[in-house]
Amino acid sequence: MLSKTPNPIKYFMKYPILAVFFISTFAFCQNELPVTDLTTLDGKTITVSEMIGDDDVAIISLWATWCVPCLKELDAISEVYADWQDETNVNLYAVSVDDSRTVKRVKPLINGKGWEYDIFLDTNNDFKRALGASTVPLTLLVKNNVIVYRHSGYNPGAEYELYEKVKEYSN
């Protein structure tokens, strides 16, 4: 006789406190920042942990030149970024996921934008894959090399929610 595999839904209905525990554990778990290499605009290789530093709170934004929501988000943050740095000392690292066909557009685009961010390249999408990111924009808030906040997509005003998180983790 084959043993019957228990149905997890029935199990959690019988023991609801376990369901709450498992859901809250997975919903609030923090992820270590993946150890991968990125490239600077002048062609040097740098690891993600070298980029950020140990005790810093940092924003990492995955973006691409062809991604309109990405550009809107980075433009919106650019307008308030100096204030954010003055108040919280946060740095934003914009990581382009443009591939070998479109990466040549990165420098001209950022020169035209005047962004004050550090720009890095993830041309092979190693960092993007390590994060499990399927789309851009993807915005991460990192403290002590741990991802403490993650947001996909962009809607106008989302930068204010991000800033509230930055203030929360900067204290």
C-alpha cells in the first residue's frame, strides 16, 4: 500500500499558526547580495560588495537604455537625490543590463541625463540572473550586503516609498 502524501493546505487549515509562521518567514526573509562582478564605464571589473562597502545603506537600480519606466524612475530620483544624500548618506548604483548590442547607448544616454549616480554594466546579465530578476526596473535597498527591500517596476511617486525605506534603514 502506498502512503498518501499529506496535503499542505489541509495541514495549514488544521494548524493555522504554522501557516502564519511560514508565510511571515518567507515574506520577510532577507537575501544576501549575490557575489558577482560588474564593469565600470571605463572597463574595470569590480565585485558588487566592493562597490557598496560593508556598513553602507545603498540603492541598486537595475535598468536599461530601452526601458522607459527605468529612465523615468532614475530621472525622478535624480531630482531629489542630492537631498537624500545630505539627509541619509545613501548612494545609488545604477546597473545597466544592456546587452552587447545596446550597451553602446549607455554612455551617451547618461551624459545627456546628468545623473549623479555611479553607473555599472552587467552586460552578460550575471548579476540580474543571480538576483532572480525577470524584468527591469528592479530597485534594491541594501544594508550590510543584505537586500532589505526590493521593488519591481515603476509608478510615479514610488521614489517616495523608497526614500521612506532608506530613512528607516539609515538610522
